[in-house]
Amino acid sequence: MNILITGGAGYIGSHTCVELLEAGHDIVIVDNFSNSNFKVLDNIKTITSKEFKFYEGDVKDKALLEKIFKENKIDAVIHFAAYKAVGESVTKPLMYYRNNLDTTITLLEVMNEFNCHNFVFSSSATVYGSPKSLPIKEDFPLSTTNPYGTTKLMNEQILSDVATADPDFSVIILRYFNPIGAHRSGLLGEDPNGIPNNLMPYIVRVATKELPSLNIFGNDYDTKDGTGVRDYIHVVDLAKGHLKAIEKAATSKGVKYYNLGTGTGYSVLELVKTFEKVNNIKVPYKIAPRRAGDIASCYADPTKAYQELGFKTELTIEDMCRDSYNYIITKEKHLND
Ligand code: NAD
Ligand code: WQD
């Protein structure tokens, strides 16, 4: 298939591009580098030894999308391009609504124009809000606590409405749990600008001594050791889930929802201890107050993705800790040479 990847230079998008190319698909990437680096494109080529087309620009730019669809016969779209920082979405809600909704609407309009009807969307476990029980199944009630999460839920609604209105449409909505890790080569990974909000990037910065110590947000939750529990999924496993989703989109109609997680929850302390052991490095931490908006535990029931997509994660929490650290300690070299 020839697949348009929006946000393909980003963290999850770049790993997915590698998996798609290695599986023999053709890809076209569009990205405006608002949260990524052009060097990522070279690194995708280095890993795969494959060529692909790239357009620099904004997915909200309809003329650009029309040009891409005119110049390429696109069979399916995987839509990663979005802003993703929860805290920033609270302070800049309009920026989030504009970018995260307009990109999808513009894409859908142009797909209609060019008769392309297969769509895979990056949603998030954040749409489950505070789940009534665990593990989380796809039919659980949905709610959100911040504008970022609301953009994901609104996107899901838009896509569902479009699939209802046009029976030719096939939409696969993937609800990611907590992606961490990096490509084994050390050529692709995640390194946010400024002080990280998410746990693994923060741990890595403490390990490299760029930050003095990790603040663990709360040790009085009703969990195994009192710290928050999450379903961490290796980004390479997550990327492979998109291969399965693309195959499903090509052979089904309507809208389908899948959790992409491992089904196992690890606490903050467990992640820190595993990171220390695997990388043989200390991660100093202190217990801090709970972070507003956090829930105690969140992990997926991955059964539906296994039964309907044949998706099963393979990489361990040790792999995630090793690869996250390896990317950062080798990154300077890869991004600058
Ligand atoms: P990322 O920021 O690394 O990648 C997003 C990419 O999209 C970046 O390369 C950015 O430059 C690009 N982009 C953003 N807006 C654009 C626009 N208007 N036009 C063109 N390019 C644009 O993020 P990621 O972690 O790879 O996340 C990918 C998707 O998965 C996002 O939709 C995100 O909301 C979703 N998601 C991420 C997580 C996570 O923890 N990383 C969890 C659940 C869902
Ligand atoms: C994980 C655990 C924290 C940082 C977020 C988004 C979600 C999705 C994935 C996009 C929690 C604890 C964290 C720190 C800590 N993104 N923690 N000290 O909050 O589960 O999910 O990323 O869709 O929408 O909300 O991930 O990595 O921020 O936190 O103790 O410095 O680590 O309290 O228990 P979260 P996270």
C-alpha cells in the first residue's frame, strides 16, 4: 500500500515509518517539524535502506494536502500529527483545538475529494478519564479532564460521524497507553524540549545528570507500592500495531476501536528500579505531592486488539528502559553528524 503518514518525523510516527517500510509498504510523510527534527528522516532511511517521499508543511494546509494526493496515489492515511502536551493544552486550549481538530477535518475533506477511505487515528487512553475498573476495555465510558484529551475524544466523534455518513469509510482508532522506549539502533527516540512532563524522559534526564532528581508524584495511591501504575508499551511494539491496523482498515468498513497496551501495569517505583538495574545507573528520587489530574492506575485489556488485529506486544519493560536510555546517550552523535 502507499500510505500517507502525517507527523511521520515525530516519536511514534518515525518508528511506524520504519515498520511500514520494512514490511514493504510505500510511504509519503508530511510534517511541519513543529515538534521534530529533519534529521529523523535520514535516520529512517539509514535504518531501512529505503527511499520515501517527504513534504514539509502543515496538515491544516488544504492546498498542500491536495498537491500530495494529486502527486501520489494514496491508499490509506495514518494521522499522527497533533500537539500532545497535556499541561500546555490547559494554558493554550485554542492552539490545541485548532491544530488537533483542523488537521483531521482537512485530511478527511481531501481524502473524500480523492476517494481515499482508509484512516488510522492516534487516540489515547486519556479518553477513558478515570476508569470505573481495570483493566480498561474499549467499551468503557469516555471522558476527559483537559483540552488535549478532549481533542482526542472530539476527533473520535468526528471520525465516527464520517464513517456513519459514508459507508465506504474505514476508520481504525488506536488508543495508545504509555509509549516509551526507542529504536534499538539508537537512531530514533524521544527527547522533548525543556523539562519533560512525562515519566520516562524525566528519568533519563536524571540519569544523565541534566536534572538532579525525579519527583515521584504521590506514594499514597491505592496501588501495589503507593505510586501511580501505568501500562508502558515499547514504541516499536506500538509501531507494529499500526501495520496491523492498516491491514484491518483495508479489509473492513466503519469505525473500530482498539487499545494498544501490554495489559500489565508497572508502578513509578518499579519503572525506576528496572531502569537503574538494566542501565546500571542511579536515579535519585524524592516523593512529591500528587500531580493534579493524575489517576492511580491505568492499564489496558489488550484482548480485542489481539483477537481482531492479531496484535501482541513482544518487548519487555527491561527493553523499554534500556532503549530509552541508549537513545539519549547516543543521540548527540546521530542528530548532528
Ligand atoms: P510527536 O510530537 O513526537 O509527533 C507529532 C508530529 O506531528 C511531530 O513531528 C510534529 O512536528 C508533527 N505535527 C504536529 N502538528 C502538525 C501539523 N499541523 N502539520 C504537520 N505536522 C504536524 O508526538 P508522538 O508522541 O509521536 O504522538 C503521535 C500521536 O500520538 C499524536 O497524535 C499524539 O497525540 C498521540 N499519542 C501520543 C502519546 C504519547 O505518549 N506519546 C500517547 C497517546 C497518543
Ligand atoms: C506516568 C506516571 C505520574 C512524571 C500522559 C498523558 C496521556 C498520554 C501519555 C498522550 C504517573 C508519574 C510522572 C514525573 C512522576 N499522552 N510521574 N514524576 O500521565 O500516564 O499520561 O502521557 O496521549 O494523555 O496524560 O504519563 O509519563 O506523565 O506519568 O511520578 O516527573 O508517572 O504521576 O503516575 P500519564 P506520565
